[in-house]
Amino acid sequence: FICYSVKANSNLSILRMLVKIGAGLDIVSGGELFRALKAGVSPKKIVYASVGKKEKEIEYAIKSNILLFNVESLSEAREINKVAGRLRRRQAIALRINPDVKAKTHKYITTGHKQNKFGIDIETAKGIFLNRREFKNLEVTGVHLHIGSQIVEAKPFVKAIERLVGFVRSLESHGIRIKWFNIGGGLGIIYSGERPQTAQEYAKAVLPLLKKLNARIILEPGRFISGNAGVLLAKVLYIKEMPGKNFAIVDTAMNDLLRPSLYEAYHEILPVESRPYGSSKRICKYDIVGPVCESGDFLGKDRKFIDLKEGDLLAVMSAGAYGYSMASNYNSRPRPAEVLVDGSRARLITRRETYKDLVRSELF
């Protein structure tokens, strides 16, 4: 079944919509667990990843009766076993395997290579499966992989799944059968000129491997569901023309959408009101930059616009994933509002922050 990756877009209204149509949720923190339960999902449709689960988060999740922890280290397995024992519970887990596969994506969002911090090597994982006596408070019921994000072709997924299927077959030779086979997420979307695989193409590539398993399949898409559905609106404050470079300074910034600054990611930027080309119009290139005091504060570089003016509105496309969920108050900037558009209807789902919100939790 599908467990939407909450970290991509964690707005409660979005989560509730997905839960209502049957989605489970993939979480990575106690805060995301709180959101998931608030959104009304059944705890038995929650899977919990993360390399650094704290004791209190583990306890919260066990008491909430979640379906599975995706365990990322031997030490973590021991910690969950300890907490489960203290609570007199048996907790189901899956082991996240690092298949040592290069995902062909940005180095910051690859997660299945041996140089990455994520997952357990196959030999250590095998030891956990075989050493049931040490983990008497755990039900080791599955395997999990997640090799990265924004992956636009099937080959890395197929390679990783093949390695994991081989591991499962080796477990079967020891009389161990798994219940859950979690293939993670990471399916890419269109930001610029990519031609990412469709859901149908992805399924065609991986299903022949998965059909060989007598296990339930979990898929954890995030960006693939919400990414192209979001738009960040920006207003041009100032046009700044300099020798060799033009800037359009807008009211949104890296604290609102971090991806361009962090990953040098491309987001298409379009004028909300298009202007047809004419002899009186001029096409100029601009860097679209924000007010934050960093030279890395940009939304796009060398973008062409026709007769761009101060006061114009721009639409930063494909901002529905890792936008608001990665936003911050850097430079003491309030975060923007969020509006959900459904056909001809629109409603506010996050109010714009105020200056008072910025200091609400501070003591002085």
C-alpha cells in the first residue's frame, strides 16, 4: 500500500485529503507522528523511518501502535528492543537495507550508497534476522530500502530491488519469511527538461521482481504526489539593472523555498500575467533573487522575461514538495500563507505568520 512521505509536504489539510482516500503515512520524527495522528490516519498505516530516533519518539510511536519502524542501525534495533521491553510490548520492525546503489541524483539526496548515513549493510541485517534471541521484544517482519529522491529513471530502483530480493531469498534458506517489502519512494517529477518515468513505467519495471515475493509491498512517494501541485507566488519589489547582470528582487526568498539555494535546483518561473511580444517590448534576462542577506538567496538565474516591471507577480512552479516543509524564519521573516485550490474553489489552509509569531515561544 501507499504511505505518503510526510516530509515532502506536511500540511494537515493535505495529509487529511490523502488519508481520506486510503493513504498511509511515512514519518521521520515525533512531530510528524503527531501530525499524522492529527490528520486522522490509522496508526496501523504509519511507518517510521529516520536514522536518529530518540528514546521519547520511539516510546511515543510504540504507545501509538504504529505499524512498523524502519530500523537503520544495529544500535537502533537494540534501543527499540529496550523501549519495547520496558513498555511490555512486542514491536514490529523492518530493516532498512543500504544496497550500495548510486541513484543518479543530487549528492545531497542520494541515500542508498555505501557513503551515505542511511540503512544497514546486508551482513549486519542478516545478523539481526538470525539473532532473534537478542531482540525478543521485536518482530523483525520486513525489509525496507530508499535510495534517494528525484530519481527520473527506473534502473537504480531495479538494481536496488534486485539486491534486496537476493537478500530475502538468502533469508528463506534459513527458514525466515518476511511479511513486508518496502520499496521506499524517490520517484522524480518535472522541474525543467526532465522526462521522469510515469507511475505506469515504474510499475512495469519493478513488478516482475516484486511478484516473485510472497510479501506485501509498501511504496513511499512524497514529491511524486505533491511536487508539481504547488506554486509559490512572488511579487517583484525592485528591478536592478547593472553592467553585466540584471536582478529582479522579489518578496520571497530562500527561507520560503530553499531548494534553489541548497541544491541549485531549477524551478520554472513564469509571469502570472503574460505579455505578448511586440516591437515596444524588450526581452531581458534576470536573476530572480530575494531580500535575505545571502548571495546564495536566489530562486532562479538568467531567466528571460518580456518587459518585467516592479509590482509584477511571478509564479515559481513545482513548489508543492520540500517548500513550506523546509521553510524557516531566517532573517526574522514570517513564513507565507498556504492556500488550497480545488477546481474553482480556494481556501486558506495555513495563515500567514505575524511578527508576534516569530517571538511567541521566546522567553525574555
